[in-house]
Amino acid sequence: MPEPLVSSRAIYQLRVVLCGVSPRVWRRLLVASDTSLADLHEILQRAFAWGDDHLHRFLIHGRAYGVPRLGGIAFRDDARRVPLSRFRLHRGERFRYEYDFTADWKLDLRLERVLPFDPTCALPSCTGGSRAAPPEGCAGPWVYLQRLEEHKSNLPLEGPSLMAEALRRWLEAEGDRRALGDLDELREAVDRVEAYRAFQPDRFDRRALDRQLRALAQEREVSR
């Protein structure tokens, strides 16, 4: 099937890859070709579980675009009025999204396919992806890579054994709290285990992201 002309309304299939991080963190998104850059900014924020607390910009065909913030970058065009279709992107063409200039997060966006527009297709949506995005407060790719290494090498093996031993003593003492031993040490062990379990860099929930994107689409409809 031939691809529709980029000037007509279509569906863009975008592959979005977080630069500088390995194993690769990526998302495959479907968006309407008339999606504004301001709306795409919101989609990317949700796709990578960021909170839109920092400055951002798109770099497309040598120019910067974005939603202006007080004290931030001044853009020539209002991103709310710049649709993706303006750029007449070709299949395989790339552009860049940058977020949090201190942390220096960069997303590489590639137009994988241009699909015929289908009014029954829920847009925007996510059809693929891998791994969780770095937390908002992580200070850039290098720091995140260090955290990944520490996570792999710091499995808190002593925590579960310490907790199990304390529970055994408590049961044998028939509920005497004194049998638990040093409570501060026990709390620290519990905190280490919980922190290890809470950080799940290899987990990406595509369905959860799709629910967020549907909610975003509904918010837009209400605001129009």
C-alpha cells in the first residue's frame, strides 16, 4: 500500500529513543500528523514518565521550537500552532527533543511510517517500547548509568536474611518484641530492600502508558 502524501492528514509512527543510555530505552508512538509540537511535548513527557518541571525544545530542520516558559528560551513560533505536518517529514527522517538542559536528556525521534488516517484509531497511542525511563531527579545519562551499575551490584542479600532471622526469633519468643533485636538495624534493612524493589529499570508498562495517553486526548477534547 503506498504511503499517503505527507501534506494530507495521516498517522505518523514515531520511534523514540533515549540517547546515551544502555540498555536502550525506547517507545513507538502513533500520533496524528496534525499534532502540534506543544501536544507532542506533552505526549513525550508521559511516554518517559517525566513531570514537565524543566525547559525543553525540539530541534527540527535546524530550528528550535517549544513551549515558552518565564525566564526560559524565546521561540520564534508558538509550538501550539506548529503541526508536525508542516515539516513534510520523510520516512526515516529524524529530529530531536531535548529536556532538562542541566541533565541533558535527549530523545531521538524517527518517522518510521506514514499510515493512512483512521478515525477509529485511538490517538495518540503507544504500540511498543522497552525499559523504564530514568527518574525525573536523575542528573543525566552518566549518573543514571552509574545508578544502574550500583543497582546490579548492590543486591541487598543480607536484608531478607536479617528480616527472616528477626521474624524467627519473634515467633519463638511468642510475640515478645525484644526478640526482634536492634530495631534501627532492622528498619534500615527493610528500607534497603524496599528501595531496591521500587527501582525497576527493566519494567515498562505499555498499557498503563496507553491509559495516560487516552486521558490526555480526553483532556484536549474538553479544553477545545
